Amino acid sequence: MVVNKDELAQPIAWEPRNYLPDTAAFARAWQADREAFAMFNATTSTRFLKAHPVPMQIVARDARRVIVKKP
């Protein structure tokens, strides 16, 4: 989870190390991981990549979501 806790606020409180507070933290975690997958809202993925140009390969896409992996 990144930025929005929504209905997962309580489980995040139990395991706070699994929560990323902002997109910069996500970009750092993405770079540090050897293998990674992520799911973005289709409307925010382009904006994220402009702000944080990290290597990503699109695995699947529909009108609402984009799934990416680290190449």
C-alpha cells in the first residue's frame, strides 16, 4: 500500500513496515527490490512515472488498472 490506507488502516498499524507513506518511498523500494510487481490506477500511472522515472514493464492493462513488473 502506498499513500492511501483506506479500509486497511488497522492491518497497516499491525505491520507498518509494509506500508509506504508516499510515492518517493515506493520508488526507492522499487529500485531496491530485485523482482517487483505493482498495480496502479490507470489514471495515475503516467503521472507517477513522470515524477519518478523508474524502469517498469507493463504486464496487463484495462480501463481502470495497470499492472507492472520490474524488468
